[in-house]
Amino acid sequence: MKKILSVLLLSFCSMAFADNTSENQAALSNAEQAFIDHIQSLEKAQIIEEFGDPHQVEDLKSNGDKVVASIWQYHYLNTNEKGEYYKTTELDFVDDKVIMVVFMNNDGSEKSSK
């Protein structure tokens, strides 16, 4: 009877440990999503206040020279699920709001040829 009780107790403990590990892995894998959710609620001034000036800024202007979109790049701002830094985090804006976040493993200097 003691053996059966011991086996049951060990199996419950191992299941609890497995559940805790799964939760930790989910939290780590969702780190990028948490950043995206947070950054999309901020305006440009708030982002600068929180993260400082971007490393690189590219403004896209309309015919009237009004800035309609911007691309900001930060270096070594976010980590992946292994804790390694992405070389570049790119924030794409329309007006004052982030519409896209890109995590890159390069420095962002590579331009695509059109």
C-alpha cells in the first residue's frame, strides 16, 4: 500500500512540475507579444521617454512634405525565448502609432533592392 501511495504522490508532483515548466516556457515565448502589446499602446513621445531615442529613423513623407509614416530602429532592445538579444527591433509608425514591430537578427542596415 505504501508503494502505491508513494507512486501516486510522485506522479502528482511530477505533473505539477511539468505544468509549472510549461507556464514558464509560455511566458518566455510570449515576451515578444507582451512587448508588442505594450508598445502599440504608446505614442512616439512616450516611446522615447521609455526607451530613449532610436538608433535610426526614416521618415516617409507625402507630396506636401508631411511625415505620414516612420521607421524607427532600436538596437539590442528585446530578447528571444533563449534570452539572446535581437540585434534590431524595428517600429513602423503611421502618424503617431506603432502599426508593426519587427525583431531582426541583423543590424538593420541591409536595404532590399527594388
